[in-house]
Amino acid sequence: MTTSSNTTKREKVTLKKSEVVPSNFHLEEKHYAPMVVIDGETTFGAWCNTKEEEGVYPERSRIMEELYNKSGRTNSIFTGLADEYVTVSNNNPQ
């Protein structure tokens, strides 16, 4: 299946999956790597000593996944989820 915009034609993504995988299952001390699968193509990130997410806003991926599932979408498009489900307060004096 292909999708197209005005000038770009591309294959539609039909599978997206991500998880953090351990380096070994049989040892107590493990290293962990992020793994992302998009349409059957697997990519691994750098190995870390901890399974914890790092970054400025690590819980964002969890929140977006929850909103995606709540919306009932199956099209791999996350655009507009915050508009539908999140209310942002407008009382910031600055």
C-alpha cells in the first residue's frame, strides 16, 4: 500500500514496535538497548547499564502510547492526540 502527498509517494507504515531488551537473560548483571521495529526492519540503540529511559521528557513515549491506544487508532499516526485528549491550562502569568 502506498500513500502520497502533493509530490511525495511513500510506502505506508503497517507495523511499529519498540521495547528495551537485555543483553543476556542468564546473568544477573545485564546491559540494555532500545530496540525499534518499523515494518520488519529492526534498529538497536546504544547499550546502557540501566533499563530506565533517559532524556528530557522520558515519560512522553508512555503518555503518547496510552493516548494512541485510548483513541482506538490503528494507523500509526500520533498527530493530534494531544488536541483530542489533553487540556492545557492557560493561567501562566509569564
